[in-house]
Amino acid sequence: MQGISICGSVASTHGANCSAACAARNDLRPPCKINSVSHGAYSWRWSAHKLHTKTNRRRMNSTTRTYAKWLFGGGDGRSSDARLERSEAANEDILVFYFQMDLQTRIQYALNIEQFDVAKQLREKLTEIETEIIRQREAKRGSSKTEAQDKALNLLRVRADLQKAIDSENYALAAGLRDEITKLEAESLAVSAKALAYQNVKYAFRLGQKVRHKVHGYRAVICGMDPVCCESKSWMETANVEKLSKGPNQPFYQVLVDVYVDPELIVAYVAEENLSAAEESEKGRFDHPYIEFLFYGEDTAGDFIPIKQLREKYDQPRYEASGDENDDDDGNTNS
């Protein structure tokens, strides 16, 4: 059976194909028929669901000129350094989020045309995807409260073993247990700090806010946030996170980078200390292929309005810019 096609080419985290990106949420059209789940069309991985946007020739030419300028203009190396903060994990997280929304749309459409068996299969697939996403998120961030409890229990156990070793005059074993206790205490302190960060986090920036990178100077838009750095150790080493004044224990943000500034960066993962709010003069045109399905549009202050699902994902309140008090939750202004 032939289903809706939202295929084109995937926005690569590596590359220059920045014009190949995600379809706008508003451009989704219900399928005439719905693909059978058994054909694997709804694999949870975003790579199975390619996305595209309608890009006019003028935008393509402008982006190409910008890219060529970097390739042959010499430059000061800032764009190359900025790419150290490029995050494949953040990019995939955004695309999986789109995939979830699209599945929900397909489920509703299947119900509307009374294809209940298909809707049931899609719902099961959506549940499977959401379960896997939660598992991966917990594996990446860690369940701080549980980790802290586990570390505390391990410390009690090892201290009890140490006392037994001392009582039995097994000093070699006691020395090894003391080293293990020192290691566990350091790990417990780190986990406790992480748990505290999750409980008491206060973000300096909000979803949809336009910002500027203090070091690399590029403009970006906030589209995700974590209380602490949740990237891999290898990524943190590459991005020199240990050189930050606050290290990894500060809020980190997923940011969309203006494609006219760097068509290769796409999505960066940036520490809060390296961001500043964009000035009013910097809130002009901003182009990125993901804008259309993550945000309703711009508010009166020139920042973007996150869709409801994005706010719910990060448990963030709705922000009312001055003059937007009459906006409804679909991003439409009541005139």
C-alpha cells in the first residue's frame, strides 16, 4: 500500500546539505492510504523517516555563496572551532521528536478514516518508540536520585567490609577497600551534585529565544535544554568542556544555528556560560530547516514561539512576550 511521502534527503549532521531538511509540520498532508507497519516503514530510528523542506532557488544560492566564502575566504578559524560543539545526538533527538509527532498525526488520520487496525498498529509502534526514547534518555542523563541511593548503599557495604577486614587483621584487603571507599565517595559527590542540579535548575534562556555565542559569535535559537551536560565523554573531550569555568555541571542547550552563518553546524550543544541573549538589532531574518516544525512563528519581541509539544517535552511554561497576551496556544494572534 502506498503511504504519504515526506521523503527527500536527510539533513546531515556532517554536512553541507543543509538545504535538505525537515518538512514543515503545517506541510503534512494526510495519506490516501497508510503503509502497513509490517513493512518496517515506522522503524523508530529517524533515519527511516527522511525529511525535507521546500527550498527556493534564491535561498539555495545564498547558502551556497556563504559556504563558498568559508571554503575560499581564509577566515579566522572560528567556524571550524564552533563545529566542535556540533552534536549528532541533539540532531537525532530533534528528528525523533518530529517522527513522534508525525506518527501521532498518522494515528489520528487512521482513526478519522476508520482504519482502526492500522491505528492500533501505529499506536503500538508509537508506544515502542516512546519507551525506547525514555530508556535512552535515562541512560544518557542517568537517574540521579537512584544513582545517589545506589552509591550510598555501596559505601555502607564497603565500609562494613573494611571494618571486618580490620577486625580480622587483613590489612592488605583493608588497604584495597580504603581505596575503593575514596573512589565511591568521589563518585557519590558527583552524582549528588548532578541530582541537585536537576532539582534546582534555573535556565537563563527559554525555548525559542534567539541567542548569540559569546566565543564564536554566531546567532542561534534555543530548541532544547538539559540541567547539566548530557553528552558522551568523547564529545565533552572534543568540545573542551573541562576548560569551561563551570565545566559540565551547568545547563547546556540544544541550539539551531543560522544556516547563513554555518550551513554545516546544523545543531550545536552549548554551555549556558557561552551564550548571551541576542540584541534587538540581531533579531532579524533567521533561517534553519527545523524552524517550521518546532515553532509556530515569531513573537512581538522577535523570538520564536515553541509549539506546545516542545514545551511539554522540556516541561517549560508558556512565555508571553509583551504584546502577545492575546495569542492562543496554537501560536495564532487574535486580532
